[in-house]
Amino acid sequence: MSLFDWFANRRKSGPISKERQEREIADGLWSKCPSCSVMAYTKDLQANQMVCLECGHHIRIYSNERVQQLVDAGTWKPLDENLRPMDPLKFRDRKSYADRLREMQDKTGLVDAVLTGIGQLEGLPIALGVMDFRFMGGSMGSVVGEKLTRLIERATRERLPVIIVCASGGARMQEGLLSLMQMAKISGALERHREAKLLYVPVLTHPTTGGVIASFAMLGDIILAEPQATVGFAGRRVVEQTLREKLPDDFQTSEYMLKHGFVDAVIPRPQLKKTLAQLIQLHQPYNHAPSHFVHVPDALPLQTMSPD
């Protein structure tokens, strides 16, 4: 019997009985690792910040989950929530850009591809931006650029460290030059932040590519990345076709970037919050240091660390 016949017979068998329903696995109770295909109890995965307990694969998470993982409970204050994208070019491919925006907003519950805000990390005040790949591939449009620029400028005024969690396919083609301008705008704000002798740490997650990697993702004082994240400008096939040679299997992974000096450390997700807290403490200006320092146990050296 073919698989199609099996499904057809199953549909003909009528409604599922109550006893059979009770035997069915509850939706969302178990999760399958996309790397090793091992089934894991979803609550166990969540407790390990969605890192596979079997192979260490970092399952993709999104902006709200990332904020919960990094920011102390009850301290998150979102910024510029009412900034909304427009369609100044009246761009249209298979459908209009305005329709795509509405679809993404309805599907994700987000206004655009980044969340920004002020909060505390291990008791230390930070300015945090988190990109969300669900919203048009995390592409960088005018709203993304404006929100990140405002976040950095506020952090400079209030002398806060900036952390940006990057996940993006690059510039948003539907906004043309207006999207590309955001690269320079954010980079300028980061330069003023640097001149004020304040810390900026980008965290490169899967994937970080295109105009984002060509601008603010690579301007950090210390650049961190998650294990096995895709990090690079152009796609692998484009690079191979341009160079006309076969690239290494680990090309454009965070580990490859670490080996070649583009990334300072590859940090497993469960260790990220403590690592960021340590870095912020070490880079606190003495005259602006808080009255207390948070003790971070098991100091993490800046090198590639295994999930163990």
C-alpha cells in the first residue's frame, strides 16, 4: 500500500474516537530537532533556551523569546513601538509592498523586523535591539534603521552599553535606496557612541548576511556569535560562482569567521547572558560604574566554548 493510499483510507475511516484522541500526542508537546531529528520534550528544550539537548543545535528563536532570555524580568521598556513602515516607492512584484507589510504584521504580531528597548541584564542597565527573521527575513528597512538609530542615540545620552542581536537577510529591496541609507545612519550613530567611550556588542545569530553584516553587525567593540550561525555577505553559491572554486564545508559559519578573525567569540546560547554581563562589567567606565557589581560565576574566556 502506498503512503497516499494509507492517508486516503485513514480519512475514510471516519472521525477519530475519543479514546484515540487521548492517545494522540498533544500539539506542541514534543519538538523535533532540525539537525539530528531527535524528539525532545518541548519544556526541556525551552529550559535549555531552545538548544538541542542531544546535538547542541541552536533552534531558531524570535525577538520576544530573545528579550525574555536576555532581560531581567520586569525591567523591559520597549521604545518606538508606534513607528510603522510606509511604501514611498509604491513597490510591486507579485503583490504590492503594502500588502506584504500587512500580511507580515498580521502573521507575526510585529510592526516591523526589530524590537528595541531599555532593560537590565543581570542587574546592569542596557539598550537592546533584537532583529526578527520572521518579518520579511529580518530585512532592514527604514523603520529598522530608525529604531536602531534612536536606540543607539538614547544609549549614548544615558551612557548605556548597546547590544544588538542580529538576524537578517540584509537590506529590504522594496524600499530601494531608502533601505541602503540605513547602513550609514546606524553606523554614524555607532561612531558617536564609540567616541563617547561606550560599549557596543553585536550578537550574530542565524542568519546574519547582506547589508547588516556590511554595516553595524561588524562594527562592535566585541563581536559575539552563536554556534553554527550563517554569517557572511553574499550567498554561498554566488561566492562559488564568482571565484569558480569549491568552498570549505564550514564556509560562512560563525566558527569559520572566528578562525579567520572576524568574530571574537562563539558563545552557546545558554551562556550568552552571563557572558554579556561579564563584558559589560569589565567595560564599565569607572566614574559611571554602579554602586554594586553583579558577581558572574564561572567567568567565561573569550574563545569558542562548547555547550558543555
